[in-house]
Amino acid sequence: MIRSRILVVDDEPGIVDIAKANLEGHGFIVVEAYDGEDALRKVKEEKPDLVVLDILMPEMDGWDVLERIEADPELSGIPVIMLTARVSDEDVLRGLERGAVEYMTKPFYPEDLVAAVKINLHVFDPQLRQQHRKLLAEKRRRLMAARGQLA
Amino acid sequence: MPRTGSGSQHNPPVIADGVEGAEQVDAVLELHQPPSSPPVPDDVTEIVSPLLLSLAEVLNGTPVAAVLPTSLMVEPQDRNRAAVLCALTPAAARQGWGGALVEMAPEIRRQVASRGDAALLPLRVEIPSAFKTEVVRGLAWPVPFDGDDLGALVVMGDDVESVSIGRSTLAGGFARAISAGLRVIHSQRRRERASSALLEVARTAGSTLQLEEVLSLVTENTGRLVGADRCGLWLLDKDGVTLLPSALSGMSPEFVHQWKQYPLSLETEPLSKEAIKSEKPVLVSDALNDPRTDKDAVRFFGDKTILVLPVIAKGQLQGTLYINHVAYHHRYSKGEIETAMAIANQAAIAIQNARLYREVEEWNSQLERLQAIMSKLSRSKSVSSIANIVADELRNLLRYDNCRVFVLQEDTNELVPLAVVSSSRDYWIEKLEDLQIQVGQGVTGWVAAQGVPQIVGDVERDPRAYHVPGTPVLDESMIAAPINFEGRVIGVITLSRLGLNQFTVDELRLLDVFANEAAIEFENARLYQETQKKSRELLASFHRVGDALATGLDPNQTLQIIVDLAAEMVRAKACALMLVDETDGGLVFRAARGLPIKASQTDRTPAGRGMSWQVVKEEAPKLVSDMSLVEQPYWMQQGQVEELHSYLGVPLTMRGKVIGVLSVFGNRIDQFSQADVELLSSFAHQAAIAIRNAQLFTSLQERVRELTGLAEVSQSVATLTNLDDTYRELTKSIAQLLQAESCMLLLVGEDGELIPQYPAFGFTQEELSGVKLKIVELAIRTPDPLCPIQSVDGLRVTCDGDWTRQPALVAPLRAQDRLIGAVLVSERPGSKFNEDDLRLLTILSANAAVIVQNAILYQSVDRERDELDAIISNTSDAIIIVDQENRVARINAAAEALIGWRADEVVGRGCEETLFNSLAGVPGGPKPNFSLLDVIEKRQPTPYFETVVMTKDGTERDVAASYSFVRSEARGEGLGVVIARDISKLREVDRMKSDFVSMVSHELRTPLGLIKGYASTLLNPQLSLDQPTVQRFLLGIDGAADRLARLIENVLNVSRIESGLLKISPHQVDLTHLVSVAVSTARASAKGREILLEAPRRPVKAEGDRVQLELVMDNLLGNAIKYSPMGKSIRVELHRRTAEVEVRVVDQGIGIALQHLPRVFDKFYRVEGGHSRRTPGSGLGLYICRNIIEAHGGRIWAESTLGQGSTFAFVLPHSQGSSANRPDDHALSLEPEEGISHD
């Protein structure tokens, strides 16, 4: 079995450490990045199977990183899970709109992160990815939009 | 009348019989007025009859009668006999008792007058039926009336012996009652007369210029007013001595016509002389025996009491007014005399006008006559006719084609053709008819110049020839002869014939003889022509004076016109008009021409000096042929004028008195002739009239000004709103109108006393302070001659304070029938106040009351408005008032500050133009729940709403506002009132708070997330973590917990700061150590950012709280790291300064924009923009730093350049307790920074 490679981006070294410990415990290879530019460079070089992305970072923040990944056809297929302390519905909606597949808020259960990574890796299996990814993203987006309106 | 002897007193039965007999016939008493009595006026009957009847009734039917005072009669002719009214039985009336009483009346009056008490008197009654005369006795009581003019109450059948005390008292009481009643009637009538007379005189004086009318008006009204039998007016003639009989009332027109034929002289009429001299009334009580009266006249008229009043207008005597009474010792009340004087004085103005009018009329008619003569003379054209006769007669002697007769005009030296006779009627002949030839010009001029006859064979070729332009060149010959008179050439006669050499010497000789014979006639004609010319000039001058009189009534202008005309009239080089100064007899220049003199008081000649003064003294013209022979005027001595050699001065005479001098100066010796003296004298007479006319006009103008002043007082003062100004203007106007020294207003105070109000005309504030006056009497008007104050409406005041100025007039101020105060006028310098003044003050005070009341009301309204104004202006809420048309009516200072527009920029402009651009919601901004413009336009009262306004410069402001619509009843319109408060700051704090909440939650979440994450990972049995990882995770938990603790500490610090509980525990702190430790700690989290430290190696001590200062360092370093990109270095500097220690944290990070710098130390303040979203931070750190540093007595600040980095620095005072280290500190500070550590 080919071990999937996960890029974990957070300016908070502790978060990267925790994610790394848990993901490696489940057999994933973890690539670390501590700011936006580092993250973008590693996405391009390493072509990870999935990105766990923080938002609040100095200089280039998580939104920029997400935008650039989605804008790059070569990279846009990589599922991005947002892991952030920003909890407002606005931000959630924004993240999903811009192409994130999952939006997780801190504090988080490391098992949840592992589960989300696994599910999304499965959902965004390279073969299925192309057909389902946007469909699903669209559904989620609608769902979140509806939720936003309800709020 | 036969006197009844005392024996009749011992005959009581006769009376008893008579009375009893009457009672037997008819006991009923009736009111009876004897036919022989003058008719008793109705008003008198009304008062007296009930009293008579009741007395008769009380006396059991005894007949009673009243003899009335004569001055109660209405018709003047009735006043010589006393009227009688009786209560008699019809029988007694038939027997003629009444007639007997009328006969007896003078005697009764005389007796009661001499006794002053009840007088016994006999009555002789003729009873026709019995053909006998009965003597009835009666007792009479005086009815006091007015001086000698008293009445009597007669009770018949009484005698001194039988009358009881009770009866006497009773009758005396009735007599007094009748007296009182009659006095009431008298005073009522007098008041009516006075008012109507005054009114009529005042009215007519203003409207008529007919002297006769004015005069008769004066005498009739005055006579009517004081009940005189006759009233005569004598006017002073121009000579100032003759009294012209001018108007007389109470006599027939035929008599008056006769009377007017006999003028009097002041010299022989001592009464008028005395009245005029003293300017006061003169009273003669017994004319027959007074040495001053004309006994013939007194006997003729039968007048016994004569009152003579001077008639004076504006200080100018007009004449005297005689008020005559047939009664002896007729009593005039003070008021009567004063009113008569007032009428006389008011009439005097009218008389003056009328006399002036008459004079001007007379003068005009004189001018007209002169003009008529002149025009008649000029129509005769005798000069030309003489010349024509000469020409005609020459034709009989000599044949000629053309004859011309010239007369020499001396002043122009020209030959003027008077006759041109030509055989041909060619067109050019006309040119010769008007041709004037200069002496010496042409042949004719040569003849005139040489005085020698000439014969010219060929006129055109003669060397002297002068060809008249426009005439043809002809072969012509001529002879010319001079007209000689007494050796002077006065003219030339020329004859010409067509053809050359047509005249013989004989013909020339004949012409010469003829010319000499005609000379006398020509000289006469010439003189006549000159006279005529001069007359024409004179007439023209008079016309000009007349024009000046009619148009220029300004005195100065008139004087200048006179001077100009006089100079032109006698061809003078200079002219001056001087008037006599009454005070010292000197002469003052009033107008001048061609002289270096100003018309002023300073240019003057003292009495006794100069030529002009001699003119005044001698009252005659003075002619000086050569001024170098006399004392020259001072202005000539000063050498300012040259070429003045001759002088002519004539007196200006007015009413026989010299008032000034009109002087002319010539530039030639002996310039002025006797004719000039006469001409200038006659001109001076007209000039004097012109001057007087102008003066009179000025005084009339003055009078008009006074009257209009009265109207203006109320107008000018009514517009004043300030109470002080009102008092000042009001008192000033009143004082000026009454010519008083001072005037004050008093207002009724709380205790009812009158309090003087300042400003008051003629008073200082000190004079008025503390003065209070009391109203002692408020009664009906009671003129009291003893009271020094003449009062209106019976208001009398006494002074309570130390106030020495004596008031002379006082009038109440009443507003809506309520006494609000009084107006007090001090004495008038020079003259006392009269009834007119009192009347004027009455009118003025009525106006003043309204004005004062209004001013007080206005002031209180004004004060209320000011208070409201102050509230609106000073309130911290913005207030915007909008009128009915949605125009801004007013904004206050707070509103100006809120919207950034000045009031004068927006007031009066429509809301949509200016204000509401800014009041409308801002696009893109937070949606206001109400648009202010909507609210205002809908006029929907809205107690509270929030909106956004944009200021003039485009900044947005959050406001909380209320809107109300106020309907103004008075103006019938409404005002919208917006009260707004700037809540931008609140909003921002609000925003910062919510930012803070989310930030804190983030800041909490991060360490919490770490703890959670580490712990969950550690607890996960599926993960087999190696020991170092476990160790690292546990440290992570520890660190995260520390962060949490720090955060909480920060929040707690804020709350301590907020509640003032931030505690500094001061100790000696070694800043070198403290900063080094902080730097070391920070390096752990710097992650690729270099941190450099520059600090002295030696300890730098400061007084402070170590823990708090560590917190400051942590915060500053944390920020520096947070905002610095990777790889950039951070430098920490510690400097020792003379008085303080400075710590600087310098980064090369993103920097802070200038506008944020001052606010970065504010609570919750975070620099806006993209960066803050990504950068964690509570916005509390710098706030806490500032508070800590300031609590240490230090300062903290930030410096920054955007994109290049920031420096945060603070200073702390030196440690106070480290005095032992000072020398070292000092030494250190001089050395370069030692021991810089570079990490």
C-alpha cells in the first residue's frame, strides 16, 4: 500500500506536532510547513495527497494558500482540510466556497482530523476525485449557504 | 339810589305785614327771575335754584333771593349788572320784589363785600296796585366767588335783631353751598374755554398768513378765555416805539375801524412799556385812579380793571395785549393769566409770520411798480427816436444815400449806431444797423478819436478805411462829423453817397454845425440811456435778491448771496457782511467775498475799532475814498490783501436797530460814488429783510423740529430693545423737548416707592443710587400753587434719599390703568414751566409709559430667549432646526462640530443642498435603520434612531438622534428639531470590544487546542509514541498552559487598570538583567528572527515592579516577532540617559501607518487592514504596557515607517535610591556604550 502524504500547515508548531504524531500513527507520511509560503512551495514540490491548512498565519495566510492551490490546475485536485481557530459561519462558508473539502475548528480531537483525512482521501481517490469532488463541494457549499441563511 | 335810613330798622311791622300779607295771598314759593335781571345762564340756574327753594322751605316760606357774581354771565354786556334769582310767592313777584332786588343788587354786593358777613339791607318795593312804595328789609350773606366779584344770598323779612344764631348759620351754609356750586361752574367753563381757545389759536396760527385774521383770532379767544369785556391787541411798529391798534374784541366793527386810526406810542403808554420791559403781565385794578392809565379812554370805555400782556415770539417783541374789565379789581386767576400768555405767545409766531408775509407782499408790489415804470420808459425808445429825428432832419438839409448816427459808449469805448437810414434796401444794410465801431477804427472811429470832421472822396481807398465784412465794395464818398458836448466827443454822424467825390466842403461844414446843435439832445439821450441801463441792472439785482429770498432760506446761504450780489452791484473787488455780536458789541464776519476771512467767531472786529464799527455807531453809510488815509482793517495790516483802496459800508437795519454792516471794497481810489451809496443802502434794506426772513425760517424750522421730535421720540425709542438705551434716549428726548437740565424715569418698586432708573439724562449713576421717592398723594388733578412741583394727574412725590436736585415737573407713567412709575423733569434754566409744558409732558409720559413697558417686557422675553439660546448653544448634543420649507434654520456649535459645516454655510439653505448630503446614509457603510432626510421630510416624530452622517470632508459619523416636530402657534408654521449625538466613538469601542472577544476566543482556543491535542494524542492507546515525543508533548502542554495563563494575566491586568487597581511594587530593578532575560526568552519563540541586544554590562538600575516590567518587555518583543518576517532581525537597546533610562525595541517588520501611531496604545486598538486578521493578538498588550510605564512615571511611544519597521520605546526615571552608584552612572554615560552583546 502506498502511504498517502499529508501536508500539515500551521504557524503553531504544537499543532503541527500533534497532527503529525496522530497522522503518522495511522500510517500517513506528514510533511510540515510553518507558514503560507513554505506551504505553497511544499504543495508544488511534494504534491501531497491532502493538505491540512491553518488560516491565521503571518504574511501569506491560509486563504491565500487555498486560493492559489485551487487556482492552479495541477494542484486544484488536492483536497484541502481547513483546521483553524476561526469559528464564524462566515469563515466556514468562505472556506468551502473556495474549495476546501472540510472545515475543522480548534480545539479539535486529533481522531477527528485523522478520520476526516481518511474519508477525504477515500472520497477524493484519484479515480473518483475528478468526477465527484466538485459535485460534493457544490453540495456542501449549498448546505452551508442554507445554514448561513438560517443563522 | 336813595339810601334807606337807619330808622327803617325800627319798623319791623311793615315787613311783617308785607310778608304775612303775601303768605295770606299765596303761600307757595316759586322760582322767579325778574325781567330786568340779565338772563341767568342755565347751568347757574340749575345749581342755584334747588338751593334757594330748599332754603325758603326750611325757613317756612320766607322769600329768598340770590344775587349772582357778574363774571358768571355769558354775554360780555351782561357783566356790568348782577343777575338775580329769587324764590318768591307769585304775589310778591307781581308786586315787583324781584325788580327791586335787581335794582338793589350792586348795593347788596357792595355791602356784603365791605362787611364780609351778613348785612342788613333795606329793599324798596313799589307795589303798583297800591301806588305806594314799601320798604322791605332783608338780611344778606355774602356768596364768595372770585375776589371782588361776589354774590349774595338774601333772606327777606329778617333783621339783625330777630335772626337767631341757628338761622344765620343755616343761611350762611346755603350761601357757601351756592358759592361752591358757582365756582365749579366757573372752573368748568374756564377749562372748556381754555382748551378750545388754545386749540383754535394753534390750528389757525399754522394755517393762515392773513394778519387781520390772526389778530382778531387772538383778541377774541383771549377775551373769551378770561371773560373780558374787551380785549385789544397793539402791535409794535418797525420803529420799535409806535403801537399800532390792530385788533379789538367786544366792540362793533364800525367802532374798531375808528379805533384803529389812533396809534399810541410806547413813550406815552406806560402800561405797554412796563409790560414789554419786564416781559411780564401788568395789572391795573382801579383804572380811574391809576396814574398809568389814559383817563379819557378809561372813562370812554368804562373799564376798571386792565391787564396788559406782552406778546413775545421767540424773544422778539410783537406788541401788547390789553384785557379790559368793567369791574373794579377784577380777579384773574394765575391759570387764566398763564393761559392768556400762552395764547399770546403761540399767536405771536403766527403774527410774526403774517407780518412777514405782508412785508414781502408789500415789497413785491413795490418791485412791480418799479418794473412797470421801467418798461414804460423802455417802450418810448426816445434815444433811437432822437437819432432818427436827426437822420430825418438831415435829409431835409443834405441829400445822402446812407446816414448813420453813432453814440459813444464810454465804458466800452464803442460807437453804437442809433439810427441807420439808407436809400437802398439792399440785404447788407442790415449788417450796418447793428455794427458797433471801436474808437479809432475806420474813418468813423478816426473822427470820434480826433474830434475833427472829415470829407472822404473815395471811402474804399482811404488809408483809414475799414471795410465791413459782408458788404459790397462800392464807389462811395462820405462826410463824417463828431458830436461834441462840452469838449467831449459823444457821437459821430456820417453821410455817404454812391460815386466818388460827391461831397463838398460846404456840405461838411453844414453837417458839423448840425452835429453840434444836436449835441445837447444826444447828451440827454445818452444820459437817459445810461440811467435806464443802470435801472435795469438794479431791477435785475432786486429780482435776484427776491429769488434768493424765495429759495435760499438757509441763513448762511442767504448771507453769502447778499455778499455776492452786493459786490456785483457796485462792481466791488471785495465784500464782507458783519453782524453785531450782542454780547460785546463787536462785529463778527458772517460772509465774505474776495477777502482772506472765514465766516466765524474768530474773525471779528472788537467794538470801537475800524470803519465798519463807525457805520454801526453812526447808523449811517460810510464812504472812504482812500483807505490809506484811515486805520486799515487788521487783515489788511497783515498784508494778505493788496489793491484795496476804497471802502463803502452801509448799516444793516432791522426794526430801527443796526444789526450789522455790509461793506464793499474797491481796487481803485475813489471808486464808489454817491449813487453807489444809495444803491447799496437800498440793497442793505432788502438784505436785512432777507436775513430776518432766513432767521425766522430757522426758528420756524426749530419749532417744527421740536414738534416732529415729539413724534420721533416714540418712534426712535420704540425701536430700541435694550432697556438701558431706552431709558437713555427717552430721558434725553424728554429733557431736550422741554429744554430741561435733567430728566429721569422712576419705576414703582415692590414696596410701592419710586426707584430712579439709570441711565437718566443729566444724572450720574452715583447720584441716583439709593434714592427712593415716595408717592404721597394720588388724587384728582388739583393744581396747587404752593407745591413747587407742577404735577400731572395729581401725582405728588417726596424725596426720601439725599437728593438735592429739585424736580419741577412730574407726570405718572401708566400702563393699562396701572401706575408703573413716573417721569421727573428738573427745572428749566431761564424760564419756568407753563401749562403747555405740562401738557407736552402729559403726552410724552403716556408714550413713555408704553415704551418703558414694552422695553421691560422685551427685556424679559429677551432674557428668556438668551437663556434658551445659551442652552441650545452650549448643549453637548448637536441640535439642528429645520424650517417649514426644509431649510436649515439653525444649528448649534455641537452640530457644527458633528457635521463639519459652519452655521453660516448651511443656515437658510435647503437641507438637500448641504446638510442632508451628509445626513443621508452613506453608501457601503452600515445601513442606518432610518435615513435622517426621510425622517425630516416625513415630519414624523421619532424619539430615537441611529443613523450615519457624513461630514463636510466626507468622514462618516455614527449618530444617535431624535426628531421632533414643533408647531409654532404664533408663526403658524412648524420647525423640525433634530437632536443628535455622535456615537462613532461608542461604535468603535463597541467594534473593538467585539473584535476583542473574538480575538480572545482565538487566543484562548490556540493554547487550549494545543493542550487538548497533546493530551488526546498522549491518551490515544493506538498511537505508540516514543519517549522524546511524549516528553515534547508534555512540554507543549506546559507551554500552552503558560500562554493561557499569560493571556488571562493580561485580561486581568486590563481589568485592574480599568478599576484603578494596577499595583506597582517598587523595588530596585536591574534593567540590564531584566532586558537580557526577556530577550533570551523571546529568542525561544523567534523562529528564524534574530534578536540583538545592546546594553551596558553594568547593571542599570531603576525603581520599578520587576514582574510588570517583564510583562512590558514580553509584550514588546512578542509584537516585534509577530510583525517581523522571517529572517529579519530585531534589536533591543538599553540606554542610560542623564535623567532617565530608555529601552528601545526596534524591528524591521511591516511598520505602522502614521495615522495609527497615536492610537496603538489604546485599549482594544488593532491596526486595521488585512494583516490584523492573520495576526493573533488581543489588542491589549500595548494598552497594558502604556499603563504600566505611566504608573512608573515613565513614557512610552512608537515610531514607525510603513514597510520599514517600527520602534517601540519607553523611558523610566532613574532609580532614586541608587545615589551610591551615581558617580559610576555618570562616568558610564560619558563613555561609549560598553559591552555591547551581539547575539
